[in-house]
Amino acid sequence: NAGVTQTPKFQVLKTGQSMTLQCAQDMNHEYMSWYRQDPGMGLRLIHYSVGAGITDQGEVPNGYNVSRSTTEDFPLRLLSAAPSQTSVYFCASSYSISTGEQPQHFGDGTRLSIL
Amino acid sequence: LAKTTQPISMDSYEGQEVNITCSHNNIATNDYITWYQQFPSQGPRFIIQGYKTKVTNEVASLFIPADRKSSTLSLPRVSLSDTAVYYCLVGVSSGYSTLTFGKGTMLLVSP
């Protein structure tokens, strides 16, 4: 059982470069989301999706784009990386859009450094 | 969104019972309470979830009083491997909810 798979695990970018963080889940979950985690800040929601073709903004969406063309995949795009986007990024999925009831399953994260 | 408040950190010793309390004064009628555990360099992992009274599984118990304005995660006989950050989340059970992770509670278990 793969669960939620994130790639790459580590990445270093230069300011202004673009990049896509990949997230895939094999549990047929409707709900997927992206969080970033900075030291002392807990996890903050960037974008989420309640199903294929449906996405919405979370708490900190600026500088990030998402799309959801399939149930399995939910990539996160940085169009022009900035040092403030240096963080650890987590992707999560859950069975139901009623996320308060269905627990989320998290990937192991992508550690991104922007120079 | 229901806001939660947890202690920033707690210390314990191996073999002791640890109770972490979370305050959620604005919890709505349909909100569930969920706890996650996070180890360094890993994503959060679901521990337990409840709506009211008491829930127990193989790793923890969750106590929720009648007014549901707080909840307590109880870890029996902790070991060094329980050293982690614990997050309390509150979210609605119907419709869509954007769950918010606070800063969590850093539990340090010492020998």
C-alpha cells in the first residue's frame, strides 16, 4: 500500500525558477490538499481539492497554483520561486470531503530550499 | 473555523501516562475532534478521533466532556518513541471543512 506519495523528497531552486511538486494517492480519495510547514508555525493550508476538476484556496495560496485532472494526482506548482517559499511541503488526502470526520493521510513531505 | 489551544510543550518520563488537553470553545454541533502525531521529517499521522464522551483505540484514549469545549488525549505508559508533536484539530462532519493545524504540543519523553 503506497498511500500518499510525494516527489521529489528534496529540492534546491534558485529564485525565479519554476517547479512542480508531485503528489499521488492510490486510495481513491476525493479530498486532497497541500500544506506547508515552517519552523514554529505548524501546518498551513495552501490549496485543496474536493474532487477532480475542483480546487480552491487555503490559508496561504499566494505564489502557488494547483490543478486536479485526475482523482489520483494533485500537483503543486511554483511559478516563480521566492526565498519565502523555502519550507517543507506536505500533501494529504482523505476519503470524504467531510474532512472533519474522515482522517487525512499525509505524505512524507518535500523539503524545498530557495536560494 | 473552530480555533484550538494546546500547550506548546510537555515533558514526561518513560512509563508514565500523559494527558494533553486541547481547548476548542467555539466547537460546532457537528464538529469532530481529531488528533495527529508528527515525528521529525515525517508527515502527521492520525491517532484518534471522537465526537463525544470517550474513544479508545490501541494507542490512545480521547476524553470529551459533555460541553465539548475541550478534549484530552491520553497516552498510557509512554515510551521514548512517543516523543513527537501532537496536533488537535476540530472540523465539521458534513459539508466541506478546511481543517486548521495549530502549532501543536511538543511532547518530550525522557528515560
